[in-house]
Amino acid sequence: MTREGGTRTPKKSPTPSAAMPSCARISSAVSTAAASSSSPPPHPPRCRRLAAATARVREGTLRPEEAHDLLDELQRRGTPVLERDLNGFLAALARAPSSAACRSGPALAVALFNRAASRAQGPRVLSPTSHTYAILMDCCTRAHRPELALAFFGQLLRTGLRVNIIIANHLLEGFCEAKRTDEALDILLHRTPELGCVPDVFSYSILLKSLCDQGKSGQADDLLRMMAEGGAVCSPNVVAYNTVIDGFFKEGDVNKACDLFKEMVQRGIPPDLVTYNSVVHALCKARAMDKAEAFLRQMVNKRVLPNNWTYNNLIYGYSSTGQWKEAVRVFKEMRRHSILPDVVTLSMLMGSLCKYGKIKEARDVFDTMAMKGQNPDVFSYNIMLNGYATKGCLVDMTDLFDLMLGDGIAPDFYTFNVLIKAYANCGMLDKAMIIFNEMRDHGVKPDVVTYRTVIAALCRIGKMDDAMEKFNQMIDQGVAPDKYAYNCLIQGFCTHGSLLKAKELISEIMNNGMHLDIVFFSSIINNLCKLGRVMDAQNIFDLTVNVGLHPDAVVYSMLMDGYCLVGKMEKALRVFDAMVSAGIEPNVVVYCTLVNGYCKIGRIDEGLSLFREMLQRGIKPSTILYSIIIDGLFQAGRTVPAKVKFHEMTESGIAMDICTYNIVLRGLFKNRCFDEAIFLFKELRAMNVKINIITLNTMIDGMFQTRRVEEAKDLFASISRSRLVPSVVTYSIMITNLIKEGLVEEAEDMFSSMQNAGCEPNSRLLNHVVRELLKKNEIVRAGAYLSKIDERNFSLEHLTTMLLVDLFSSKGTCREHIRFLPAKYHFLAEASP
């Protein structure tokens, strides 16, 4: 045993052989101890220095070197230490928390005693009693040295001191800490009479906890039942039941835990706060919030008052299920019952609010913390910083970070990762790099997440040399790159044209022994296909096969979709054939991909042929597949077959969603089946189908097509009643159609209401409005909207430019009105159409 904090090494300490006694050796030693007796020594005087040292232990200021020096002085003086002083000193060390002065009080107590006991010469100043050995055994268990606890028990028996139930319980704790629970159980049930003591409920609780900690709650339940049914020397109390109930919950056996709770009540043992908190915690973790609330009501009815922990669990449960309003309700209820929320409570509530975009409300909670004297910690600051970062509120984020530094809260690596990612995602890479370089000034080293964030940002803007420089710097700094860091680089090189370098990195990953799965490659293939670089995606696909991986139907479908996007259906079919040859059965998703590809390029008959092939294979069509076919038929002007497919879908019992209905409504209006579209919409309303804003956009546009302007206005007014919000598309439909109808003033009012509602116009809307105003010879108003395009740095669409040239060029009909346009367009007067 080494001296704590750089101390001397004793000559003698409990040996491993003594440290692991068996039950038989314990029994033998007890017999020997019973035959021994000794007369108590005379009481020595109180030791003031030891009493002072005990006080310093409790204050957390006694250093190990000072404790050893005190022991040396006592040995030199030869002054016997009073039992009360010795045990008080050792007990204080046993319970002393870790501090700057002493890392482990229990370990120091054991070291001091062993050193004193190892002195062969000089007067004996320490006279341990049974109580002393009990404290030492407790110290060993607290220091996670169970073998020494068992060795001290062996020493106790050899001294002839009497074994009491406290010592027996420490012996049980030692065996349990050493994971020798079966032996501990044998001592509890069969050997305690030999030790001369009777086990109490605490003895049984030690075994119950050990069994539950090892995932053996079933065995713990058997022992509990033995106690409850009179097979043990004592009956279980609330602590014993709490231990096993919590064990079942931790193992996920909610039903057994709840049954034991009911049994406990039936046996007349009232649940306490710990019991209810254990139940509420488990139910909230399982997201069974109704049951958790029922237990909360029950505990209040039983006059068991909830505490912070109870409400924290409920807030966590509601937050994790997305019910932030319920989390706020619980928080308010908590305060109404005069339970002061702690930092954990407030941080959880802030996290829930931030997660669902309620940043202002989260900041109010954050500010409340300081007002209530509960200073936010780094975890609280990180929640708010991440909330601001997620919403793109960079100014608020920066101000909060400055406040954090001003309050003396040291940022951690998570703080910096949030800041760097926020700036990088908003394209402010220079600012992100400044924060990256400042990390070390705050004593925080970038981790793999930090480097990965910077590398990903550099890859997104094509700065691959800089990304590789940061990657190499990460390795030089001893930070091992993970496969996600490699993935960023590979994605970057694939996106920005260096497929060869991407392949080199893939080889490097494999040489480094990293496990690559098909998911890793599928994200690369998917991104390349979406960029229209299907040949590069094909190369990566071939590489996955070459390295021994087996693409699944999802990856094959991605590659097929890539070929479909660029209109290469023959190559998409070759991929389909290769998949079938590889033994992978096509599913409905694969057929959806191919049918959609044919429909997009107008080859609807080939899409229908694939649909029939799928049915012959026994694959049931999905809602999405029917929607693709119906849309394709409507787009091709084949209205009757589209209606037939819609009816077929309805009759086959395949679920309809609002997306399908929107496709049908749009198709009917496109093909001038106005009455049928209006009838279908009324049917949807009658069936209480939950419509969305796309449905209403389609209907409003359709009403304008049929010159039912007032009905279109009524539909627009009904949007708020349907608890929907108009989109920029909605406003575009309304404004442009009102202009077409000559209702220019109303269109202007609609534009103003859009801005007042916080809906910003996009380039497409403004260009469309300009064209419609020009067609109505509303030159002044068109000029105003051209100014709005310029103010927002939008570009003129080709159709807008061509119309301006036609109207205002040298031969244009509106050339004399060009002065009403912004000055930058006056050059058109000199242009030739």
C-alpha cells in the first residue's frame, strides 16, 4: 500500500492471501477469536493535535504529508492515542470528499493505519478496537479496495476482538464490491450465527443492491420475497423495496417493477419520495407521461411532497417527446408549489424551448436564473448558445458568449464547437477560423468534432487544399481523425472534381483499419447523384464492390435515381438488371424510382409497363407509386386513365394522403376539369381530411383560372381558420392573379400584408409581378418592383428581361415611358429588339 500523496511505503500490510478469505477460513478464525481475551488498557489523555487534524480533515485542508508527519510525532513521543480520538480521525477521513489538499481520504486512512501497524519497534500508540476495524473496512470499500477490507476483517479475527453486525455488514460490502456476491449471500444466510451476530435489514439491503447493480434483479426479488414471507430474520423496509424496484426499472422490466410497487403497498409499507421518484423517472424515460402524471397525483394524495428531482424528470420526459408546452406547464406548477427550480431544471427547460425554436422564451428562463441567485453554469450557457446558433441569431450568440466570459465562466470544447459551426454554416468562415485559433488561448484544445466542423466548411466552398492542411494539422496535434472527418474530405473531393484523391483517402481509411460500411459510401453516391454527376457516383459504386462491400437495394436505387435525373433510363435499367443479378429482389421503392424517371421524361407507357411487371412479381404498390403514375398521366394530358388509376387506388384500399389529393386536384385543374376538382375539394372538406397550404394554393389558383375571383378571395381568407399560414407561393398566386384581373390596388395591399406578416418575397414572385404589371402597362408600379429586385440583389429572369427589351427598346411600344423605370434600365432605350 503506497502512501497517499507521495508518502512512505510501509514494511507490512494486509497480504493478498489474507485479503481474500473464504467462508471456511472465516469460520475457523471466529472460533480462535472466541477463545482469546484481553484486558482493556488504561485510558490515555486526549490528543489535542489529533483533534485539530480531525477538524482540518472536515475542512478539507489537511494534506497527506501533514497526516504522516503527525503520525511520526506521535510515534516518537510514544503517547498512546485515545480510542475516541483515533476513531474520530479515521471516520473523518472515511467521509472526507476529494479536495485539493487530499485526493482520497479513505485511502489515506488505510495508509496511515497500515504504516503505524507495521512498526515493529517503539511504543504502540494505536490500540484499534472493533469500531476502528469497522471504519477501516468502510474506508477500503469507499476506496474501491475490497480485498483490503476482507484482509482487515481477517486481522480483526486474529486480534480476538468481537464481531458485531456493523463489522459483518462491512464484510458483506467488501465481498459485494469484489463481485463475490454468492459468497456474501452465503455469509448472510448461513455464516452470521458463527460470527455471533444477527443480520438486520441493512445487511439484506447490501445484498439486494449488489444483485441489482449486477443486473440480477430477479435474484434480488427472490431474496426480498424470502424476507417478506418470513424466511429471513427481518422483514423488508421501504429501502429494500426501493432497491429492487429501481433495479427492475434499470433493466427495463417496467411491469415487474410496477407489480412490486403494488405488492409493497399491499404489505402495508408506504412508498416514500425515493420510491415515487424512481417510478416517475422510469416512466418518463419510457415516455409514458400519462402514467408518470398519475403517479405524481398519487404521491401528492399520499402527502409525499414532490421535489426538484420529481419535476426534473417530468420536464425531461415532456421535452424528449416534443411536448414543450407541457414542460412549461410542469415548470409553472413546480413554482406554484414553492419548489425552487435548480440549475438542472432551468437548463432542461431551456433545452426543450431551444429545441423547438422558442429562443425568446428560453432566454427569459436563462435571465431568471441570475435573478433568482442561481448562476448559470457552462452547460446552461452552451444550451442558449446552441439555440441561437441553430436559429442563425449570430449577434445574440456573440453577445451571450461575451457575457459568459465576463461572468468568469470558462468555455469548454462544446462551446467553441457551437460557435465555429454556427459561423461556418452561415458562410462566415473567417470568423469561424478566428474562434478556432482562440480556443487554445482559453486552455481548450480542439477535438475531432472541432476539426471536422472546420474541414467540412472548407470542403463546402471548395477550399480542398486548406481542408487537407487542417486535416494534417489535426493528426500532428495528436487528434486521431474518425471516419466522419474522412467522409467530409471524400465528399469534398468528389464534389469538387478530384475523384482520384477521394479514392486515395478511401484506401488510407482501409489501411488504417477503420471499418467502412455501405452507409459510408451511400451518402457519397447519393450526393453525387443529386449533383447530376452520376458517372462519378458509378465509379464510387464500383469501388464499393471492389473493396468487398455489398450494396443493398437502397444504394442501387440511389444510382438508378441518379441516371433517371439526367434522363438516362437505359443505364438506370442496367443498374436494375445488375441488382437482380446480384440476388437482390427489387422492392416498391426501386420501382417508384424507375417509374418516376419514365414519367419525368414523358415516357409514361414504359412506366406503366414497369408498374404491371411489379404487380406480376407480387409487390404491392404504395401510395407514392400510385401518386407518381397519376401525376404522370395528368401531365401527359391523359385525364381519363389518370381518373381510372385514382379510382383503382381508392378501390384497392391503399391509403390516401394529402399529397395524392393535391396531385389529383392540380391535374384536374390543369386539364380543365374544373367542376370535378371543386367537387373533390368539397368531398375532402366533408370527410375532414387535413388539408395543407398546397391544397389551398391549388384551389385558389384554380378559382382564378375559372374567373371565380370572389371564391378565390374567400379561400384565401379561410387559410387562418384552417390554422395554416400563407406561403410565398400563396401570396404570389393572389398578387399576380389580382393584377391579371385588373385589381392592382388590391394586389398592392396584398403585397403589403405579406410583408407585415413577416413573409419575405422571393425573386420568382417579384419577377412575376413585374411581368404582369408591364403587361397591364402599369409602368410606374413595375418600376417600383424592379427597385425591390435590385435592393435584394436578385437577378432578372430571362422572361422578365425579354419583356423589358420588347417594350422599351428602340422599337418598343413603351419607349417613351422608360423614365419611370430605375436609372439602370434606361440603356434599354438604345437597344435593338
